[in-house]
Amino acid sequence: MVDITQEKVENVGPAEVPEMELYHAHSWWTKYVFCQDAKVIAIQYGGTAVAIGMVGLILSWVMRLQLGFPETFSFISPEAYLQFVTMHGMIMVIYLLTALFLGGFGNYLIPLMVGARDMVFPYVNMLSYWIYLLAVLILVASFFVPGGPSGAGWTLYPPQAILSGTPGSGAGIVLMLISLAFFIVGFTMGGLNYVVTILQARTRGMTLMRMPLTIWGIFTATVLALLAFPALFVSAIMMTLDSVLGTSFFMPAIVEFGEQLAYGGGSPVLFQHLFWFFGHPEVYIVALPAFGVVSDLLSVHARRHIFGYRMMVWAIVGIGALSFVVWAHHMYVSGMNPYFGFFFATTTLIIAVPTALKVYNWTLTLWRGDIHLTLPMLFSIAFIITFVNGGITGLFLGNVVVDVPLSDTMFVVAHFHMVMGVAPILVVFGAIYHWFPLMSGRMLNNAMGQFHFWVTFLGAYLIYFPMHYLGFVGVPRRYWEIGETSFITTPIESLNAFITVAALIVGFAQLVFIYNIIVSVFKGEPAERNPWKATSLEWQTETVPPGHGNFGEEAPVVYRWAYSFSVPGAVDDYIPQNVHPDDVKKIAAAEGD
Amino acid sequence: MDFFQEIRTKPWLESQVEIDNERSGGSYTLPSVKVGLRVFVAVVGVVFSLSVVAYSDRMTLADWRPVPEPLLMWLNIIVLVGASVAMQWAVRSAQRDRTSNVEVGMLIGGACTLAFLAGQLLVVRQLDELGYFAPTNPALAFLYMLTGLHAVHILGGMVAWGRTLLRIWGGADAQQVRMSVELCAFYWHFLLAIWLFLFVWFVIT
């Protein structure tokens, strides 16, 4: 697999992609607040997502305190516990991970990596962020309305989501649904930008099959999100109408506290179908960007081309397509037609094939690589291990006969936290350690980073491995307190306390990470222009951090894929995508000098 | 080269390198803004498709009571077709550089659209007066919801329509607003197609 083109390549002309009319800020407000530059929007997205993510993290601490030390904290009532569970789940899945991967990394990396000066619709892109912020504020507002936020669980299943016995069944659930609707509107505006910029604004020579896998992951995840979020949008509107106007889209005839309600005939299972038609692709909306990013981190920090690039692209696209036909494996116990279970169990097993292929390819990328155990590499390896662990328990739950007894137990909680909580977050951390020098011009502190990595990685296993066991013995999820039962023994209670202590320690490590970022922005060691010696275009800008318009006078011209590491015959162990073949230093030429 | 052809290429091969080096421009020859509108239209299409899927699932349950389609709904369709035709005429006029005709086409298109929205409101009032109150009838609840969703999308289009008209009134000629007019017309045709599909769906169910 030789990358160097032996024959002389004629100088190609300048990029034929029409130059964009860049919006130039004229004031502090339009430069830093209402800014149309995708890099600023990315940081706004990232900052907001991390801020609301911290709320989600604190909620998880409170939940763990209750589970580990029941009857200790008087302020955690059963109602409050359910509200914390609900808000934690929704915040982490939608408002943190989706927003951070697509709004944050998507905005920062897409124009830079494809060689564009900005997103194609910068004004719409700016609106996207402000609508996202509005969605976050509406969600936060639900903490302060009478009755508090929704306590229906992050899946918001009717009928209980809008029945008065559920905490937050009044204003709380309505605000949640309105917030989700705004989030989707905002995301659609951003998503249009991501897709069209990738399709239409690539620079000369940047073919689809030369794009870094990070872009492939973000692109496919965005397409998934654009097609899947409408299901959540429709169900949010219908449930809002059920709640506010008393329609019966989802609400069946039901008796509440001995009183027959006006509802009649609605289908709660219909909501579940709509919700999971969005909900399962959502797993991949989070996972695919992580797959893409980790592929690039592994390649750069192992100084080796990604193994099976074409297969990796196909796997991303294939996983994206298959993710739309597996949704009902979340509904084996919902009362749906049992034959559906067979179909969805089969599709679930099929989707494991391209996913496993990616894991093999990541491992083979490392094989005989010049592995540098930098923080991005450590987090990437940790991701592979964690994703495999979480994926394997997914095979358990994908099978109907195994899923039925494990449904609604802590096993499920442990599974999805490993596969779509911890694993993608490890990639987020690896990506931040990797691209922080580009964004800020400074390096993050390595000692604090090592502490952050080891505590987070090992701590996550101390939390979630025992939790699988709790699920096996039958400890249910979403219970404020287990109380005395025949299957909950003292060791299990101790295990719960142990998990809580581990969770608090891991949480503390995240505070160290935030502190590291804040301190390093101002006092971090100045970064070299391309500290990891990466090949992709974002590291080839004239200035670091990249200025407005990303590149200098001329847009970059691309001559190769993004994985030209350790190329035989080349002096350097990396060849950037935009270096002309004639300018590549070859060994023979170097010896002749 | 289409998408699936392109993802079969091998970017690391020397023969492919030469081909790829010559490659420039977007994946589609259309301007980016038209590609963007098509992507948006696809998303809106999914919203309405899923709503219809939910409708068809819900109507299998015992309490489903079909509602009649008032005559006014037929009239509304004619008005919306008129809006679409007027928009298309504006496009043709823009292509032939006839600015005044563009203005007239856009004005007629907008007027018909506003008439359609007013007509839809009257339909809702008529159904209410007939005693089909939404909370007790899922068929009507769906009709109201889909009518409302469609109207919201039309109102979004009216923003673009208004901006285009303002540019014409501000002195822009046909060539300068041609793209905007084409985008408006495309969006109007799409919303007409959606409403025709929904109406046929209401009638047959």
C-alpha cells in the first residue's frame, strides 16, 4: 500500500470550489456572541453542552447517594429521585452527547477537515445554536415550575408521563416536550449545514473517499439524526396535545385514583414505536461520530494508516442504515406482537457484524504500529475495550429470551451506560486532548490528564461491572429504595454503596478535567503548530488557532487521503493531505542531498 | 459520479490518486442552497410520513370515528394549486428577466397562500360547529394536528416569500431574485404535494 505517486503530477489549478462570501464581524457582539463563524459556534455549543452536562453529572451523584446510602438524605424523596433519573438521562443523551458531538465537534471540524472556509449557511448555523440554548433553558426552567421537572423516565412513556401520580406531570412534562421540539428545530438547522457543507463545499481533491473518518462519522450521524428526530418531534407534539388539550393519541381509557379520566382508546405502544424509531438511531447518532473520531486518533497516535479505510466507511454507512430496523428490541416486554421480537432480534444481531468489523480494524490499525501512549491514544484504547464490553452485553439484551428477565433491571442500566455513555465520553475526552492545541494554541496539562484518564477509565469499571451483577440478581432500575426483599442481601447493599463511592470519585476526576481546561486555556504550555504530526487539513492552517476563513489566501488542495503515516520511501513519518507529491521528501532524494 | 460509485473507489491506489487530484466541486451540480432545501424537504417529508404512519396505526383501534371533509377543503386545494401555479409563473418570468411579472406572480402566490390558510381556519371552525370536538375524536385530532403542522410549514415559507418580495420592492431585478423565487416555488410545490397526499388520505380513511 504505497501512497507516493511516482510519476510527476502536473500542478493542478486552484480550487474550483466557489469562494464563500464570508460574514465579517463588525463588533464584539457579532464576533463572540451572535457569531456566524462555525468555530465560535462550536465552542458555544461545547460550552453549553458541558455546562448542562455538569447538571446531569450532579444529578447522577444525588441518585447514587440515595441508592448507596438509602434513608440517609432526607431531601431525596421518591418523587425527586424519579425526576433526577429522568433529567439525568435526557440531559446526557440529547443535550450533552448529541449536541457536543454534532454541534461541537461537527461545527469545529467539518469546515476545517474538508477544506472549506466555513459552513455553507452561517446565519442558519448561528440560529441553530441559539435555538439549542433556548431548548436547554426551557429544560432547566422545568426545575423551577410547580411540581418540578418530569419524573417519567427519560423515555417519557405514556400513560404515566402525564398522569397526576407521576412527578412533574403538569408543567414539567410539557416543558420537557417543548424543549425537545426546540432542540430538534435547532438541530435541523445545524444538520442541514453539516450535510450540505460536506457534500458541496469540499476543497479541490477532497473526494468523499479522502475524507477523514471523523467526517464520515459526523456526516452519517447527522443524516441519521435528520431522519430520526422527526419521530421524536411528532411524538412530542402528540403527547403535548394529549397533556394540554386532552386528546387521546397515546392515552388509553384509564382510571386514576378511582376516577375514570376523559381519555379513551389511545395507544401507549404507538408512542413507544415512535420513540424508539428515534431512540435507537440516537444510539448511533452518538456512536458514529465517536467511531470516526477514534479511528483518526488511533491512526495519528499509532503513526499508521487506518486499517481497511473503505470497509470502515461502508461499516459506518451500513450501521447507519441498519440502525433504523432494530428499534423494537427496546420493546420486547411492551406487549407488541411477539413475532416482531424474532425480526428485531435478528436485525440486532446483524448490526453487530459491521460493528465488530470496526473493532477488528481498530485493533489491526494498532498492530505493528508505532504506538505513542499519549492521552488521546489512552482514551482511544479505553474506548475500544469499553465498547466491546458494552456491545457484548447488548448481544445478551438483543435476544428476547435473555432480555425478558433482565428487562428493567440494573443490568440494562450498566449495559447502556457502558456502550453509549462511558464509551463515547471516553472518545470525547480523547478528542478534546487531541484537538485542544488546535482550538486554543496551548497543550492541556499531561499530569492532570493522566490522573483524569486512569481514574475515569478504571472508575467506570468499578461502577458498571458490579452493576451488571446487581441486574443479574434482579435489582430493578428506577427504584428509589429497594427495601427488604429475599434477593437483596447485605453484600448487595454493600455493593451499591461501593458503586456510589466509585461514582463520586469518578465525578471528582471530571472536575479536575474541567479545571485543567480552564487553567490550560490561559497558562498551558504553548502548542506547536501541528503537535501530533497529523495529516488532516485542520492542522495545516496558517495560524493556530485557525483564523476567520480557516485558511489563507488560497484554499488548500488535497493530494491524498488522511492516513499517510509511515509511508515507505518517505523521510517523514507523515505526509499531510495538502503536500504536493513533488514536495514529499523521499529517502533516496534525501540521501543524495 | 454518484455516491455509491464514489464510495467504491480505493483512495490509496496511484491510479485513483490521479483521478482524485483532478476532482473538484461538490457532489451535486446544484447550488448549495438548492441542495440544502432538498435536504430540508426530505426532513419535513419524514415528519409527515411518520405522522401518517401514526395515524394509520391509531385508526385500527376501536374508538376511531371518521369525520367528513367539508366542501371548503376542496376549495382550499384549488387555492393552494393556484398559489403553486403563480409561483411557477414567477419562476418562468425570472428566467425570462421580466421583473414586474415576477412581482405579480409572487404577489398572487402569496395571496392565494394566505387565502388557503384562512380557508383552513374556517374548516376547523366548521368542524367544531358540527360537534366534532377534538379531544373526543382521534380522527379529528389528527386532522387538526396535520393541518396545523402543514400551516406552520407554510408560514415558514411565507418568511422567505416576504423577504424575496421586499428585495424586489427594494429594487432587485429578476436575475437577482431568481434563486429565491425558484426556492420558494420548489417549496410551495412540495407543500402542495404534501397537502394533496394528506387530503387523499383523509378522504379514503
